[in-house]
Amino acid sequence: NAGVMQNPRHLVRRRGQEARLRCSPMKGHSHVYWYRQLPEEGLKFMVYLQKENIIDESGMPKERFSAEFPKEGPSILRIQQVVRGDSAAYFCASSLYHRGDNEKLFFGSGTQLSVL
Amino acid sequence: QQQVKQSPQSLIVQKGGISIINCAYENTAFDYFPWYQQFPGKGPALLIAIRPDVSEKKEGRFTISFNKSAKQFSLHIMDSQPGDSATYFCAATPAGGQNFVFGPGTRLSVLP
């Protein structure tokens, strides 16, 4: 039973390019969360999605960032026209239930984005 | 009000000692408080969690103490081992909430 799979592990982009980060949740999980982690900082919530729906995107920058979780396939976090400040580790997490008694977030190993 | 404060930023403990990490919150709507452990190059992994209806929860060498009136909670690692060396994050989420608020993390080093 594979865990949360994120790819690529490392992504290098030049300023102005697009970055696409992929996340496949654990089998059977329909809730996906994206977090950003800067060095020496905690995890910052970005967006929460269910299949085909964005439930909460309050942590997502209004411009250049978008996320989707289609009916089939992985969740995608897309960053357009990347800037150096976008360099960070991006973690995806999934859960079986949302706000159930034993809700647990299972995290992937993250994608380290470096913008040159 | 959504912030979770965490201290210390870093902690060095001798093998066999007790590691204590503290967190504090403001939002009284928070009702679920997990702790996550993260090793370098890996994603965070749930370690232990507590709800405000209990003051303490113990799982093996890990204990959460919860003080609802003070809005504080702490993680105690008994008999700390070098393998416990990692970054620890406390977190909180409100009832019906849709995102977890994480503390900034504590880097624990357990010396052999």
C-alpha cells in the first residue's frame, strides 16, 4: 500500500518558467492538501481539495498559483512565471476522512523547487 | 489568532534524557492537536495527537500534556534516543476546520 507519492522530488526552474508539482494520494483517500515549507519555517497551508473541487484555497497566493484534483489522476499544483521567492519545499498530504474522529494527514516526501 | 507558537527553536538532549517541546495557541476553536515528526528529506509523519477533553495522552515514550485553560500543550519524549533526532511540529485545527495550522518547528538533537 503505497503512501502519498509526490514527483518530482527536485525541480529546477528559471525565473518566468512554469512549475508543475504532482501528488498521488494514498489509495482510497479523496482529500488532498498542499503545504509550503520554507527553510527553518513550519508548514504553511495552501489549499485543500477533494475530487474535482477546491474546498479551501485561503492559503494560496492570488496570482500565478493554481491547484486541481481531477476525477482521474494526481493532484497538480501549478506555479506560473516562477520567481526566486517561490523556491521552497512543497508537501502534499492526503486523508481518508475530513474531520473524522481519527483524521490523519499522511504526507508525501515533498518536491523541492529551486528557482534560478 | 490562527498562529501556533512553538518553543524552543532547537533542543539538544543527552541520550536517555527527557525532551520537552512547548506550544501555545490563541484560537479557542482549535479542538485537535497533533504532533508531527520530520526527518531530513522526508515529509512530516504523525506522531501523536490529543483532543481538549483529556489532559494527557501517552504512547510509548511520547506523551502530550494539554492545558486547556492556559491554551498550551507540550510534547515529552522520555528516554530520548539518537534516532529521535528530527524536527518536531505541533499543529492545531478547529472543529469543522479545513486546514491544519503548524508551529514553526523544533529541531531536536539527541547526543549519543
